[in-house]
Amino acid sequence: MFQRVDELEKEIREREHEVLARDKIITELRLRMPATADRDDMIMKVTSKALQSKGPFDEAEDYERKQAIIVAQSTVNSLQVCQDRVIHSKKSYLE
């Protein structure tokens, strides 16, 4: 019985970690979205869709979500590198 409780607690910690990682990614993506009225509408649509989806995800959906997160992280990183290059270029031009 204690072993089952330990397994469930471990699973809860893993799920909490996954949720925190997703929240971090969502926050980063929100910061990089253009500040427009459309952004709020997009956020509301995505949030409502997430709340409407019920039930456990199968492995294929989970794999697709993980791949989407990896692609999003890669996109954010590459955009950040481009932004850093532009800033550096502007600084060198102004000097």
C-alpha cells in the first residue's frame, strides 16, 4: 500500500513538473507575441479549447505535443538569436 502511495506521489510530482514547464513555455510565447487586441482573442480561444478537452491523452497526442513544444522552443531561440544580431548590428553601426 505504501509503495502505491509513493508511486502516486511520484506521478503527481512528474505531472506538476510538466505543467510548470508548459506554463513557462506559454509565458515565453506570450511575451514574444505582438501586443495587439488579436493576441487576447487568440489566448482566450486557446484557453477555452484546452479547458474543453477532457480525458487522458494517448501516447501519439503526447508525442505530438512534445514535438510541438520542441519546435516552439527552437523557434523562440532562433528568433532571440536574430534579435541579438540586429541589436549588435545597430550598436556597431551607431558607433
